[in-house]
Amino acid sequence: MGHGLGALRRLPHTLIALEAAARKVSTEAPREERKWYQMPAFWIGLIGGALIMFVFGPRNVAREIVQPAPEPARVEQPVTPPVATAPIPPAVEEAQETTGSATEETIATPEVQP
């Protein structure tokens, strides 16, 4: 119980000290903060990372071959059948003559007797 009464006795003095510290902070000009590129830790980290990459990085890097873009599909046109430019001689008479002689030969063959 003795500690609680001592803290109550020091409370006004502590509040006055807090108010004085708050007044001092509010009256001072705010310090300008550094940008990210102005900090030495940034540059040290950047250089360190580059060194680690070069030391432990891959030795042989296989480059991927860039394929050309595929051509769009072509729409094909229907092809017209070729037209004869020279007259074709009629071969109907020769075909009838050969078929007629072949039928006569089959009729003229003698029958084989057993």
C-alpha cells in the first residue's frame, strides 16, 4: 500500500514532465526524412545482392530461341477442273470393232470333248 500512495504523490510531477516534452516536440522543426535511395543500407544491399548473384549464379545460361509468330490460316479457294484445249478424237468405233471380234472368237472356239 505504500507504493500506491507514493505513485499518487509523484503523479502531478510526471504529468508536468510529459506536457513539457510534448510542447518541446511540437515547437521543434520536423526533421526531413531520407528517401529510400539516400539510405546507405539500400546501396549496400543492392551491391551485396549483385555480388551474391554473380558468385553463386548459374555459369552457363541457355538462351531460349524466340519462335516467329505463326502465320494466320489461309482460306483456300476451290479449284476448277482443267478444261481440255485440244479436241479428243473419238475412239468409239475402235472399241466396238475390238469387242465385236472378241465375241466372234469366243463363239468360234471348238468345244473340248471328253
